[in-house]
Amino acid sequence: MGQRDVIDKKTYESRYADITSKITNLTDEEEQLMSDASYELETKKRIDVFRGVFESKDVLEKFDRVAFESIISRVHVGGVEESGATDSS
């Protein structure tokens, strides 16, 4: 290793910190992209189930949990108090 291949400790630490920061940012971005892809896949599956239930043209004579869950991901139950304020507890 020649003299030109040597860097001082301060330069090394600065470059190391930069690279570590880039790796952390890329790892975070990868996790977010994986989460987004998973959410999109789950949404597509729910839409496919929803479409299948309603394309069958069968009359739903009772509550269909699969159809309901393919449309609704979350239900928030609350009410309105006499004062007009919403109660979401």
C-alpha cells in the first residue's frame, strides 16, 4: 500500500459516517417500499374478493363476512353527545 492510498483518521471517520448514514437511509427506504408493496398486495386481494363476491350475481340473503371484510378494513364506532361533540371512546 503506497503513501497515496492512506487517509487520515478524521477523513476515514467522516467517510464512514457518510456511508453508514446512506446505508441506514437505504435500509429505511427499503423497509418502507416493502411495507407499501405488502399493503398494495393486500388491497389487491381484498378487491379481488370483493369483485368475486359481487360478480357472482348471487343475492346475499344474510351477512357475508368475507364481502364485508373485503370492503371495510376498519370500523370506528362512536356517537354524538348532547353538546354535539363526537365521542369516539
